[in-house]
Amino acid sequence: MAPELWFDEQGRGIGTGFTGCEQFGWTATFADGRVDVGELQVFDAGCAEPGGSVEKAFLAAFRATDRYAVAGDSLLLQGDAGEVLLVRQAPPIDDPSRPTFDRLRSGTWEIRSAPGVTQPGALIHVRFADRELIAGGPCGYSGRARFGSGGRVRIEEVGWDTFGCEGWGLDERPLLRDALQAATSLAAGPDGSVVLQARAGDVVLGR
């Protein structure tokens, strides 16, 4: 698999990623075409080939990065150890679903409705990054999100910490999890809403 960088959804100089073999954490500042890479934390699980060679080359290039350039959805990292070209996993810029995707990533949304969910405490606020779904408030949760052309969406690994969550719609959280993970497409809804569509019913997000 190819290496990936996952940027913090709030624009902070931290993030995670995939080396081509395993996940890692990083700190870095990106400003005015210059990059200052800080600490890297590699969750070393041991890498068989060819993943081990991919990881070694990628981490060497990323550590040495001192310049960057952005063109559309492409990010070019440059340094003494070579170049790394990264492309966002997002609908293409000219895709009809792209405006809705960009809106979805523009701040915090409230889940207004989901199939089978009736308790307000189960419907809390969410934020989307390119690859992450993050929910705040009591019993917050997180998950992985993948977006493709034509409005395709896949949400997976949704989970939350149940400690101290009594009385907050906890018994309906599995219904919300299943509704999010059943979503297959993204669409604009009425009154500025965004709809995650699925055969079993839609999850509606609003401001």
C-alpha cells in the first residue's frame, strides 16, 4: 500500500499517517512554501517486504522535507532525500459532488436524524476531515471516512468511549453507528443540510 499523510482537521501542526507498512504520528509546520518537520512517532510493528523498504524510503524523505507546493489536490514535498507526491482521497475538483464534500469539511455539523434513532442524546455534533469523522460532546466518538467520485462515501470503525455515558442516549448509539457505516453516498439536502444516503435510511446533517 502507498504511504499517506492525515492532517489534523483543525489545522494544527500535528497529524498521523501510514508509512506503507504501519501507522505513525508526526508534527510539522507548513507555511509559505516551507516545511519544518518535527517529531515522528512510528508504531513499530515490524515490516515485512516490500512494506519495510517503502517505509524506510518514505520516512527518510519525509524527515528531510523542507519545502512544499500545492496544485489542486496534489501536495509535493521536497527535500535533500527526494520528493514525495501526495494526492488527496477526495472527489475530483470537477466532480459534481465536490462542492458538497467541501461543505461537509467546513466546520461542525449536528446530526439531525438517523434511521431508528429517537433519543436526542444520541445525536451529537460531528466534524469531517478527509479521512476522519470526529464527534464531540458527551460520549464523543470517532471513525474513518473515505470519499470518492460521484458522491461515494464509506464510513467505518465508528466507536466511542462508554465511560461515564449513562443517560446520554447510549442504548441508541449502536443504531447511529450502523446508520453511519451503512452510508454509501453524499448529497446536498434542503435548507443547507448534507445527507449521507443509505438503502436503510438517510443520516441528515445540519448547522
